[in-house]
Amino acid sequence: MRSSPSIRRQLCRCFALLAGAAAMAATALVLPNAATPSAAAVPASFSISGAGWGHGVGMSQYGAQEMAKAGNSAGAILGFYYPGTTTANRNLGNIRVQLKQAATVVVRYAGAAGALTPAGGSATSVARGGVITLTVSGQNVVANGAGAAKTARQFGLTWNGAANCSGYVTVDGSSGGASGYCRGSMTATVINGKVNLIVTVGLARDYIYGLQEVPSSWQPAALQAQATAARSYAVKQAYKDSCNCEVYSDTRSQAYAGRSKEVESGGWGARWVSNVNATAPSASSGALLLYNGSPIAANYSAANGGSTESSADIWGNSLPYLVAKADPWSVKPDVPDSIKAWKVTKTQAEMKAIFGLTDVASVTITAKTGGGSAKTITARTAGGATKTISGAETIRSAFGLKSAHFSISSPTAPTTPPTAVNTPFVGIVLTADLTGDSRGDVVALDRDGRLVLYPFVRSGDRDKFESNHLLASGLSGHRVNGASDWNRDGYGDLISIDPQGGLHLRFGQPGRSLAAPFKIGGGWQNWRAIPVADISGDGWPDLLGIDANGILWAWRGCGNAGVCSSRVQLGAGWQNLKCYSAGDVNGDGIGDIFSVDAAGKLWLHPGHGRTNFGPRSQIGAGWNNFYLVSGADANGDRFADLMSRQESSRKLYFYRNSAGSTFASPVQVGAGW
């Protein structure tokens, strides 16, 4: 006799449960009628759980590698991360890269002889091993070495073997390190009272050869995608007076390391060069990403935590090829945990400094981007004063985090005591985030019509429910369903059917509350509603319904306006199935649903982006005595999870879906439900 339903380990497509999956850490059991807790004191620290590294706009470098490992070509990778673009070769000139700006710059002709040439003057030979020290005198550069001190507004530095990287020079304290720079030529001028040294190299190949953005051991398709994206990014960079350059040699632009990338030992440098050449037919022609025939700003970052970000959300400029979309590749198991799922602790002193408050009693993410990053975050003092920081990149910088894709936990003193509820609950919903912590939450309807929120939070290494919070009352006889994030404002929403068949939509909003409901339909007395994540592929959650004859219908959702299309029939024969929304189970960005048939078999119906579903697959059995509670990502990894209530015992179980490929063993998270 099982105390919880079984789930088969062999599933269709990319949804598979592995035998022997480790169970989640045990969680505290919380009765729905929990006692009123004491008010939270000002905490000593705050725990931040995040994912991804960088701004999250455009290509994920780790995601590209995972796509390549799965057999995708460079073109497929670029098409996924920059939708609507094409790739074509273009003739390209040179690009100027700032290497250093300092009071003193030292250039060493460590690997070749060369020359030092003042603007308008004659060249002076520099022997191999020669050292040129550049300093400032007014608006002039003073060059010491090669026999005598020379002064000019500008100096050119060249070396033998630059055409084929057979000779090189080094620059003390620069990104090139001991390996130096072997291609192009250098120019020294005075900017802001300092020596400014740049290198001018060909953009098609020479500049890309020196980029140290990804390991050369990665899959060829990932390397080629990186080369094309990097070239496309560079060609869009404007000239900057502050550096006499188009790009910097650090992460303000792209990590340019010069010769060190080309001469990596073990043949890795040659491998990188070979893959760069695969994207550039000649030294003056290379592949660029184009949108409507023009080069794009191909931004990228290490990883994004499971969803790309739109340029509009991060920088305020809306570009059709830099949009928010689900990215399961960035959170695959092989992506390092230090990038995929990192944790940071901030002390009370650090939080006070970040917000400029006398103390910080609680912190709430009050708005999110379309990709799930923190867009505004608000701190509250014990005395009730608040301070808000806005902008994902501003927040990332203020907190010193790898990305703005994070949740933050801190004790929160409830403004009202927990609501006494009349259990067992008549409805339980696992809905998208209602609390601003990037994790799904549980909403339950009791027998007296009270709708209560149980935030599902991370405390230390354990998942647990906080005390309940009253959302609404007077809902006796209603049927409640989770509606994903219907209007894409970062907060989960709810749909309910009243006893007269009215269909109502309630938007979640900051402060753990619901906006007033508005009616979006009628005549649903004998219908079953299934609000689901986007199944049409337009980015908006959609609505399914099963009529009394078992016909499955779909309406396309359109945010604040409710549904925005006439219904479309998807199938028949659904009368004997209990159907449940499940959000995005397999991480492909398209909504999926679960169903349980009369025999207690659990089925997955994968959405495929054409307002329809692929063939169903049985994924479990023994679910006759269980009430399935599905619909959202409860642990913040962007894959929809499962909860279930055993009807005889009223125990609540949680099944964690990890990276769309593994469900952990069930863990009891509540009793008395």
C-alpha cells in the first residue's frame, strides 16, 4: 500500500523521472490552523537565492553550450536566442580596443623587434627585449626607451610578425598578461591626463581571435555561435572619445585577452582559431547577425537563470530580437551550480547600507521583469519606513549579485494574525508567485468561502509554509484555479467560477493581495476551466475549458483584457478526465497540463506552441485517492512542480521538478488540508 501516488520513471520527450531520485530535504509540517506567530524582529541577515550570471539579455553562453551538446548547430543556437534574425557574411574593417589608461604605461617588446613612431615623425627601431615607458607631459605623451626620451601628441607602436601572430609585445597590467598582443598595431595618446593605449585590429578575425569569453574546449557549435555573436556585438559599438576606441578590453564590452587565447596549450588555442575561421571566410569578411538586413546588437551573458530578459526591461530600449523567453538550456544539470543556483547572505549592516535605512526588517521584490528578475525591491524598517530600489541592473549592482534573477527571504512581521480556516479545504491551488520571492505559493479555499494564501518559502535548507494570509472572503460555492501570471506583471493570478457560472479573473499584486475580480465570461456552470501557461506561443497565458460533453476548447489570453479570441476546439473525449494546469513542465516555454483518468493513471499532455497538445504520455498510476494540486514553479527553478493531497489522510505532498527532467520523491509538507 502506497502512502503517496506513484510516478513512472520513463516519460516522453524531455520529461523523464530518474530512478533513485534524491528526496527533498524534509520540511516542517504546518497545520492550516497554525497559531499566531510572534512579530518578527529585525533579522541579523537575509538569505538570497539566485540563478544566472549577467544581465540575461540575448544569448546565454552556458545555454549555447548545452544546446550544442544536444546536437544543435550554431545557426539554431543563434536563432533561439535572437529570434527573427538571419546570419550573413559582411566585409568589415578595423576596430579599436582600449588596453589601458593610466599615468604610466609600460610596453615591452618581449617577442619581437619593432618600431616607435611619433605622429608626423620618423620611426625609431626598438630591439627585441626593448622597453618603452609612456608618461604624460601636458597634452603630450613622453616615450622613454629605444635610446632617448621622445615627446609627441601621439605615438604608434608596431612590431614584426603582427600579420601572422609570429611576434608580440606585452603591456604591464593589461588584459593580455605575459602572452601579450600579437596582432594589429598600438596607438598612445593623452586622455583625461593619462596615457591611453589602444590596439587596432581587424574585426572579422583578428579581434575575435583574442576574445576570452568561453572555454576553447566547448562544442564547436557553441564556439561558432559565440564568435558570430561577439562580432555582431562589436560592429554595433560606436566610437568613444573617452577611450579613443569602440570597445574596452574588459567586461564593459567584451573580454579581449589578445595572444593568450590563440596560444592556449594542448591545441585549445588552435581549436578556437579554427572555429572563428568557420564564421569568417577571410581576414576582412565575417558572419554577422542581421535583423531586416541590418546588424544587431547581439548582447549576451554567461547564463540567465531559466529565462532571457528583454532589452526593454533591462535598458529601456525595445528590440524585437532581444525579448524575454523561457530558456531551459541555461538551467540544465551540467551548468555549474555556481552559475545555475547560487546563494548569498547579506548581513543587517550590509542591508542598511544598501537601502540607506536605520534598519531593515523585511525586503520584498515588488515588481519583476518579463524574464523573472527583480525590477523593483522594497525594504521596510521595524518602524514602517520604506525605501525602494528600481531597475534590474541597478539592483544587481547595489546588492553585488551575479544577476537580478533571485529571491530573498527574511522574517516578515504579519500586519494581521493568521486567519482561522474551516478545513478540509474544498479547493487548493499551486499558483505562480504571489509574494515577490520568485517561488510559487499555495492558495486554498475553505468551506466557509475564505480564500487564503500560504506562502511557500525557503528557510535555511528547508521548504515550508508561512502562516496563512486572507486574500478574499465570500467565495462559497466557487471553483478556483491558478491562472499563471496572466498579465505578466511578475505576480500570480487566479480564475474562479461562481455558482451562477460567471468566470472571474483576479490579478495578484504587491503586498500579498489580489486586485478586485472582473468578469471575463459566463455560462460556465457545467464547464471545467483550466487556466494554463502559454500554449499558443505568443507569450501570454491561455485558458482551456471542458464542456459537459467532454469537448476541450481553448481561448487565447491577452493580459489585462482577459481572453482575446473566439474559442477553438482542440479535442473530444475529455469527460472522464480530471484535468489540471501544470505550467511549463519541460522548460520549452510552452504550457503543459496533467490529467488523471478514472483508473487513477496520471498523464502529461505537452503543449507544442500551436494552441494544441502533443500526444499524451502516462507518467504515473495510483492517483485515485489523490487531489492533484499543480500549476506553478514552487521552488524558483522555472519548472512547474507538483503537489497532491491524499484524500483519506488530508496530507499534502510536494514533488519537486528539477530542470524539467527529474521529479524528486514526494515529501510531506502539510497535514489537515
